[in-house]
Amino acid sequence: MTHELAQVNIARLKFPLDSPELKPFVDGLDPVNAIADAADGFIWRMQEESGNATDLRIFGDDWMLVNMSVWRDPNALTAFMYQGLHRELLARRHEFFERMEEVMSTLWWVEQGHRPTVAEAEERLLHIREHGPTRRAFTLRTSFPPPGAE
């Protein structure tokens, strides 16, 4: 069985999405999504008809955005995350989002073709918050190989 890498990251907004404070973030969504869609190793991202996922929420929190995607492997995800416009917006994240104490992102392996749901993401985030990085939910820094690859 071939596996793919699912990732979720969440963030609590400091301001409403239509506020002037979030304009640089909102204006960057379409270009960053286009870069992701064309990135080597990109497979899928959660989106709505608008082309992004800004209307979706997680943990029942109206201020909590959720971003989820699937990648070939950790190297492909890392290559996208830390270059270009995504890196620039990532560096500015504290202008747009509240600083949180709990873990706000996690990774896990899914069977090829599976597309994770917000409910799965919630479960994986709660797991890593309670147990730290494990095979069920991990980070780029503390990762695990796909099932069957050990």
C-alpha cells in the first residue's frame, strides 16, 4: 500500500478576514495556493468553490482557520513551506494570527487517494497535543516513515 502525507495547520485570527489588518494575508491566498498546486509533490488541498478554505472552521471556533493538504512526502511539503511567497507570509503570521500555546499543526500518513476531513484533523491535533509526536500524529521535526516502510 502506498501512502501520502496529510498535513493540517490551524490558526486563530486576530481580526476579521475582511479587515484591513488581514488584507496582506487574504491577498496572498490565491497566489500561494497557485504555487502549492504547481509544487513538486503536491497532491491535494482542502478548498471550497472560492478556491480556498477560509469559510471552513475547526473545533467549533469561528475565529479558527483550518488549512489541510496532502503531499508526496515531508521533503515536498518542506520545499513548498519555506520558499517564496509562502515563506514571506509565514514570517508575518504573528501579524495575522494569535500566538497559541497548544500544537497548531500536525502530519500523518494516509492511504494513497484518501482525502482527510476536518474531523480527522481535529482528532490528530488532539492526539499530538496529548501524546506528543507519535506515528499517529507527528511533526516535520519529529517524523515517522509511512506504514510498512520501517
